Amino acid sequence: MRRKSPPRVVGPYQERGRWRIVVIENGSRRSIFFPCEQEASKALRAFTKKLHVPEARSLSDVLAAWQHDRLRLGTCKPETIETHVSRNKVFLADYLDRDVTALTAQAAASHYQRYTQRLSLKTGEVISASTQQFDLKRARDFFSWARAKGYCRENPFEAVRPVGRARAGKPQLRIDEARRFSEAAVAVYSEEGNPLAIGVLLALTMGLRTSEILNRVVRDVDDGGKYLWIDAGKSAKARRHLDVPSHVQPLLQQLIAGRDASEPLFGLSKVTGHRHQRQDMYWMTRSLCKRAGTPRVCTHSLRGLWATLAVSSGVACQVVADALGHQSFTMTQKHYAQPAAVTNAGTAKVVGLLGSSLARPLSAAEVLEQLDEETVAALRALLGRKDSQDSEK
């Protein structure tokens, strides 16, 4: 059985000197004629109110209302809301100027299938499963709100199933590659004076989020560059102050020298005159990868490498999670630290616990065999002196 369309009123249309509106209700249509456009428009508004149907609104206008409502409620950070709105504009670009009710469930399913084959402007390749599934979820969230507010009768993406398997975590550099990357960052800052090179270095050496780096001001660098203060962030645990690696401290000292405490630590964009955006950090990271001769990675991948190396070195898992500003290690393990790092750390702990009970005590001869020649010679000299002292007595 064909599903009935929701009640609505369309028009007005001009026909042979008259104006007509069409009332669609309970699967039937009826036309009502008026002598002038003004009366037809007035009737259109009256029927719209009577049927509890919101006046026609473009999808773009409803997106703006969604953004305003979320900002008013304070359900998430303004930059997050802005990102979600911009992603919806990309995903729903073909429908922005059309009525919000124009996107049916069938059209939404077809639109999503086409979108999964779209080429990324960034890479030139088909967009990843993670990207298109993220955009699908944002569209669902938006239309769920629009339905609750009465802008549309259904969420057209509600029954659309995601395609593909999203990959948890991002490709990471190897240790030798990370060393070359660090050297390239310092070289770019020394040669060009671009502070973003140091910002990217903080992502690698301290595991900071891109937003945590770009939101820092000069006063956040404390005690001669030894500490970096994070006043707020994505989660409740994001507020923390961190030790700065010793080799990065002089670079931060140079960066803050003679500057006002309230200035953005990494300066302003020469293009916009405002704080740098995530894309600025992204392109700096790609530039450093090219200079260092490493595979291309994104800024967030550097944070993941920090987590992997921290866990591998034996740092307690929850300590690593706290340093990253995560509520629990589950998030760290799923998206940041590589599984092998967690496994290796666990193996090291088991060996440490069992080693003393499993190992056989070494004999004196076996201990001597493990000593180098210099140590053995020193022992012989000590024994020779003791023998001579005993003979004198």
C-alpha cells in the first residue's frame, strides 16, 4: 500500500487571471481559486497554520536555525557546531536552496549512495568510509531535530544504512620517520620563522589536539617554557598542565619572547587575519612530511603516534589516557594507540611479574662469563692487591 504524503499546501499559481492554491490532505488534492495573489497568499498561510505545517523553508534556512538552537542550548562547543553545519552543507549541497521537505526517504538513499562514490578534493580519491559515515550521521542528527521542530514530517535518512567499514585509528609514522619529521619541523621554524612548525611538533611530542594547540596564548607557556597550560578542551579531563620536552623548551622561549601575554601563541593567519584553522595545521604537517621524506599523515596521526610510543614505553594506560585528555583508556586504545603497543606493554608486565620466579639463579662462573674484559681485568687487579695485603700481614 502506498504511503500517504503528509498534509501540505502549495501555491499560489496563476491561471487565466485567477490564483490557485492546492490543499493536499489525507491523500486527496483540492484546488481553491482566488481573484488576486494577495488573497491566495493569505489563504495559503491560514491553511498552513490550520494543518500544523510550517511555512516553506529552504534547507539552508533550517540549517541556520539548527545552528542557532544548538548554540542557544550550549550542547557542544561553537566550533563543533560550525563543523557539523559546514559538513551538512557539503553533504546536502544539491538541496540547500530547496524546501526542507523536498528530500524524501527514497531520494535520501539514492543521494547517499552517490555520495559514497564522490572523490575527495583533498586526496583525489574516493572519500573514506569514515568521512561519508560521519556526514550521514550529521544529516540524521539535523533532520531528527527538524522533524521534532515541525519543519518536516519524517527524517529521510533514518532508514539509510551506512556503507563500508570505518577504519579506527590513522596511519602512523615509524620511529625513524618521526625523528626526521621532528628535525624538519625545527629546520622550517629556524629558516622561515613559521610558528605552526612548532605547533605540529607539540602534537608529536606532547600528544596535543589541534584545537588545544591553536587555542593557546602566550601566557600558557610557563616557567621558561617548562610547562604548557591547557585551560579547557573537548572533554572534562582536557584541563591540565603538561611538562614540555626539554628540546622543545628553547623553541617556545623564542616564540614568546617580547610578546603580550594574551596574544595567540602561534600567531594569526596571514590570509584571514584571524587565528589559524585546522587546515593550516594540516597543510603544515603535509609539508613537513614531504620535506622529511616520510609517508603523508595528518596532524591527528601525530597525537596517535605519541599515544602508541607512550604505551609501548610502559607508561600506565590510564596515565596515557589522562595525558591525552580522555575519560578512559577505551577511547585511547580504539582510536590512538596501536593494538600492538598495548599487547607489547602487557607482555612486558607479565614477563616482569613472572621473570623472578621463572629465572634460575646464575652461578658465579656464569656471572663472570657475562662480564666484559675491562671489568674482569679490574676485578683481577683488586684480587691481586688483596692477596699482597694478606701476605704482608
